[in-house]
Amino acid sequence: MTTFTFRAIAASLCLAATACARGERSDGSAHSGSAPDSAFAGVQERGQAAMGVDQYTSAHVFEDLPDGGRVVLDRAGPDDPAGVATIRAHMRDIAAAFARGDFTIPGFVHARGVPGTAVMAAKRGAITYTPADRPRGGELRIASRDPEAVRAIHEFLAFQRADHRAAGHEGGGAEHAGHGALPPSNPPGP
């Protein structure tokens, strides 16, 4: 990484941290609700640095499924092809990292060890990670037939839901406006 790139990233993070500390969105408007939550603002800031997209204009879903679960990240609107491409690349990158047992990115985003990841790393050979493109972003399907691995996946997803204040399924609500679930990408027809 060049010195210029590193300085640009550092400057961007400083600006984002200042805005988050003041309770502002990336467009300068104030967040609705109570006083800024510095822990959540930190997750949002580090999430943007790791994932490459504004967390306040994106939505996560962390869904438990019987054989594991899935992580969904979508942009809020259809007019951001660069953001959508960034999300898709991120999903492919974390699929490869998780398959190697590397959970550094979630550790960075949450600034701590993430529940479930130690078992997921140990059982990496029993877990599959399959990224998929979506119209406004991407998803990562996590699956296993190993009951201990599935419990760890569910623990990982539950922690992610709580820390990101995200939904557990598409169309579900979330505590924080602007970072909850988006409607399904392909809603059922009439």
C-alpha cells in the first residue's frame, strides 16, 4: 500500500469517526433517535473501512438456517454500481478467508473476538462458504452438516445481528434506521 493510499484511508477514517461521534450520517444529516452510541458508531466506522461501503446506507441480514445461515449485505438503492461491486468483492474475499479459518476481518470490525469463530476456524473443513451476487449487493451462504459447527455458525450470526443492529431475515426490522433489513431483492409476484 502506498503512503498516499494509507494517508487517504487514515484521513477518511478520521472524518468518519468525527461524523459518527457527532451523530451524523455520511451526508451530514443527523441520525434520528437518542444520543450517538459510540460502540455502534465504531462498528459502523470499522465496517466501512473493512467492507468499503457506507454502513448507514447499506443493510445487513444475518439469518440462521437449519444447516448454518447466511450473511446478506445490500446497498439501500439501485443507483450505486460501484458500491454493489465492492460488496460482491467483499463477500468473495471473506468467503475465501473464512474457508482458511481466518476471521481477522470480523475481529477488526467488532474490535474483539467474535463468538463462534474459534470453532468455525477449527471446523473449517466441515463448513462451506458460498458467495452469491444479489441485485443490490451480495450474500455469503455458510453451511455444514456438523452439529457443533452449525451451533458455532448460529453463535457467530447472533453476535453479528446484535452488534450490527441488523435483522435475522429479509423484510425483518432492525433497531437502527438505515442499517436494518431491506425488502427481498426478488419479491414474490402478484
